[in-house]
Amino acid sequence: MKKMINLSDYVLKFLIKKNIKNIFLITGGAISFMVDAFSRTKKINYTCVAHEQAAAMMADAYSRLGPNLSCTMVTSGPGATNLITGIACSWFDSIPSIHITGQVNSYEKQGALKGTKNTRQIGFQETDIVSIAKPITKFSYQLKNPNEIKYVLEKACFLAQSGRPGPVVIDIPMDFQKAIINPSKMKSFKKPKEKINKKKLANFTKKINNLISFSKRPVLLLGGGIKVSKSEKLLEIFLKKISIPIVTTWSGVDLVDHNNKFYIGNVGVYGSRPANFAVQNSDLLLCLGSRLDTRITGGVPSTFARRSKVIAVDIDKNELSKKRGLKLFLKVNSDLSNFFKIFIKDKSTKKIEKSTWLNTCQK
């Protein structure tokens, strides 16, 4: 990379380095300098869409299918606000995506000049997209000066994909998009070290193994979090070590071959009667990657899995701390890929097949 570079060119080079292959966009005045940068590289593609909401939805779908996340670029005002529905979709389904919005020149913003602080709008289509998007993003930020771009891009990309993934928004004023910068002199974002308490996790897996062994009617519930954590292959190995009836949530319905003799069906309000009967009559329910919302538990969570010891494994501790009538016997705050790895290595795991209970569920 050259020492001095146009900020818009740098953004595209950064995205290329992150192996982002396609950007969904609609051009407009406030994003024009960023869009123009595509004319100077052939290493990244863009798709022009008919509406910004479509761009956000396409980026969401692209990120779901992988192997990497995607990005949108839109103009200020209605261009940015039109992204909101797609961003919300990614937020609630834990899908990583980057949304780059153009903004009016920094000297045209509210408060840039004396007497403009409380004015509703100064620059054409000036809109505070950062505040609008904050409740449904992991990171929403407007560039304060061109030299922040390296740090902000690195931070946004990391946050979008780490922990419980989700969308991020970066708002870039027009005059910054054409600024000449020197990336080698810019501050970098330092990734925090991941802390995994393997001993604590191993204790949890031993306890779960023990509970499964002594249970008479165990059920395994698989949710979309398994796909979000990219743990599908680990799940395959895990399922070879554990032989109990399996149910899936709506977003986890494609995690198991439906010809698998242990698969009973899709659970919840939109689920099948066999799957729901299996859960309601279980004495142990191991939930992996599901937030157990009311579409699964029903409107009265206290009646869900009524006589069962419910175990939940979730990367988001906030999902484990909510109560609303739902009683969790054991809470495991962990990334599912780490949980699977520890569980698979656990030598105390015994493949016990509950044939009578399985036959009941199948019948």
C-alpha cells in the first residue's frame, strides 16, 4: 500500500484485505466519492440495487451464506434511513454486516458553525443516522476526522464478527471521503484477547454428561446460534457422541438431516406436534444456540418444558439472565464452538441411547 492514499481508495483496499467480495449500493451525492473509488480497482465488485432496504437485505443474505460478511454503501438522509429494516434484521438474527453511509461535509453539519447547534438540518439531507442506528447495531459511529479511518474500520470489522455478531454503521462526511491520508501513521485497533475458562467449561460438560446419563427423557434443542458460530461441523461430531431425541428451532431447522432417526421435528408455535410433545414431556432439555423466545416457549414461558431441567448454552449472557417466567436449571455462557470442542474431548461422555423414550417420540 502506498504511503499517501485517498481515503475512499483506502476503505476499498481494507475491505478487499478482509476478503469482502461484493458491496451492495445505490449512488448519491453524499457517497459519490466512495463509489468513484470502484473505478480504480477491479479486486472488488459492487451491485447496484433499486432500493437501500434491498441492499441491506442482500448484504444480510450474503453474510449468512458466507464464507465472509458483506457491506453496503448508501448516501445520506433517506439513503441511510432506508437501510434500517435490513439492519434490524441482521441485529436480531446475529448476522455480521458493515454499512457505510455518506454524510454532508463536516463544515455543513449541525454545530459546525456558530448558531447551528440546535438547527434541525444544515447540509442537504443531513440526518443523524448514528443515533438512529445505535439501538440495532454493535457499533455506530461518524468519523470525526479522516485520520480515524484505520482504527474505526478495524474496530467495526472486529465487533461485527466477534462475540454475538451483528451489524455496524460507519458514517463518513463527503469532504473526508476525498481526503488524502497516510495509513502508516494512523492508530490501529487492538483486538482484546479472548478469555476462555476451559476448566469451568469442562466442569459444565461433565455435569451435563452426568445429567443426560441419569435422565429418562432427555431432548436436545438446536438453534440458529450454531450456524452463527460456524459450528456445523463440530455439531456433526457432537451428535455422534450424544444419542437423544433432537428438535430444532425455526432458524435451526436445516442443521440436522431430517432422515436422522433422532430428529423429531421443529419446535415452537410454528413447530410440529411431535417436537412440542417431546419437549413438554422431557425431563432434561439441552438448548444450544437458542434464545428461547416466546415463538418457542409459547406466551406463558413458565409452562415451557414443564417438568424438565432446562440447560441453556448461549454466548450472550443477557439472554441467559432474562427470566420472564422461564426457569433455567443450568446456564452456560460460552461460544458454541468452544463448548463443542470441550464436550467432544470429554472422556466421561457415554453414548447412552434412550431407546424407549426415542420410540415414544418417534411414535
